[in-house]
Amino acid sequence: MFLNFLNLLKIRLVSLLMKTQWIAVEEKLPSCDEDVLMFDQKEGCSVGCYFTADRKFVRTTDDYRLQYVTHWTYLPEPPTS
């Protein structure tokens, strides 16, 4: 039963990820200081924000400046219950 539950979660996660619309940094940049999900060619996916002052994406967890961000997307709304 637990394995069925995990499989259902995996299916749901994949379906949600497939709906994610990645935005190329050449097309549009997020608002300054807005947390987003970023994809960096060397670091992979992480949450962070874009600072217009130094034109860098910065990872939220450790303030590391990512140098190879190619795409980003909005974070989903937090749960309400």
C-alpha cells in the first residue's frame, strides 16, 4: 500500500513538472528580489532570486552567486491547509 502511494506521488510530481513553463533568461528576467526556481548549467536547480544591481542570480540557501543560469520559473503557491 505504501509503495502504491509513493508511485502515485511520483506520477503527480512528474505531471506537475511537465506543466512547468521555464523562461529563458534571454527572454525575460524575474523581478528583483523575487524568489524563483532557477536552472544553472553547473549547479542544477535551486531556489534564489535575481539582483539587478549586480545582474546575478543568487541562491537563497547560501547567497552563492550562480554564473550559468539559463532558465527560471515562478515558484508554486504555498499550501493553504
